[in-house]
Amino acid sequence: AQSVTQLGSHVSVSEGALVLLRCNYSSSVPPYLFWYVQYPNQGLQLLLKYTTGATLVKGINGFEAEFKKSETSFHLTKPSAHMSDAAEYFCAVRGVNAGNNRKLIWGLGTSLAVNP
Amino acid sequence: DVKVTQSSRYLVKRTGEKVFLECVQDMDHENMFWYRQDPGLGLRLIYFSYDVKMKEKGDIPEGYSVSREKKERFSLILESASTNQTSMYLCASSLRGGNTEAFFGQGTRLTVV
């Protein structure tokens, strides 16, 4: 079965430091991959997505992610954290099997804290 | 901008009540979804619909039903609310294509007392 693993349910960084949120996926075919952000008491908002083409994808708010097929990874990075980046981040992959190809398969999320 | 609107941000209901959560999208999306979100469990799919009057069970459909009579509206029904259904409920919609993202509503925080 397809799955998404986000390493680290809680990540804490200092303001101005590099943000690295890890996501590994399983898929038997080239995947469609997504990162979403959720601010407190809000719905989810798309940060970026990978479908085809360039493996380095740039998103909103200075975030980017690199699709690495050999590592089955899609890690999210931002060079310099801001206090406003504190939120929950979710990685997702599009289902590819007959029973789940209309759905997204979600990781459990990573809560990012940014310390002053 | 795509807009997915959930009818309530906060809701308090009593055990045994029938509860309706409404979701409306304005972008003519074919797919609509209902998730519940609980701490440490991520997003779990309750039901989804890929067309009017069409629905499929997600991972946790027990205790819930859905209705999609019009393309833009997808309703989640708790037939007899229980305290273990206290949760954040998120509605989403998307186009049919596999490379398209889902757009989410603001969520409804339901408390069953």
C-alpha cells in the first residue's frame, strides 16, 4: 500500500535558521507530490507541488522542495525561518491504484516551532 | 480564488443529535472530500464524492453519511453524534486530474457533549 512518512512530528528551529522538513513516500509509478501548511485553527493551504519536469519546486513564502526519485523523498526547505512559519506541515502523494487514484495519501504532519 | 466554505467554524452538539456539516465550493470541482483531523492522527478521509450523487467510503466512514445533490455542495451527516466524534472536520475539493491539488475549507471544530 502506498504511504507517506514524515520524519519528526515536531521540529524546532531558531529564527533565521534553515528549515528542513522530511518526507518520504512509496509509489510504484512516478508520483504527484504535495506539501501543505496549516496555521492554527485554519484549513490547509497548498505550499507547492511536484507533478512532472523540474525536480526542484518553488512554492509560496520562500519554501521549496526537491523530488529525489532514487531516495523516494520530497523534503521541504526554507533557507531562513521566520516566526510566521510556525505551523503544521503535511506531505501528501496522489494515490495510483485503482482504488485510491482520486485521493491524496497523507503523512501525519510535522509541527514546526520557530524560536526567537 | 478558489473558495471552499464550511457552514460553521465552531459547533457544539449533544450526544445523540443528528448533525449536519455543510460544504460549498465555487470552482466547479468534480471531487469533494470530508476529513477529520485529530492530534497525532493526521488527516483521515471519511467520505469522498467524485460526481453528483456519487460517493465512496474513505478510511473511517462508520457513524457518518454524506449527501451530494448538487455539484457545488457536499454535506457530512453524523447520524447520532457521540463524544468520540469531537474533532476538527475539514472539507476539500479538487478537479478530477491526478496532478491537481485539493483546496480546503477553514474547518469546523465540532464538540459533542
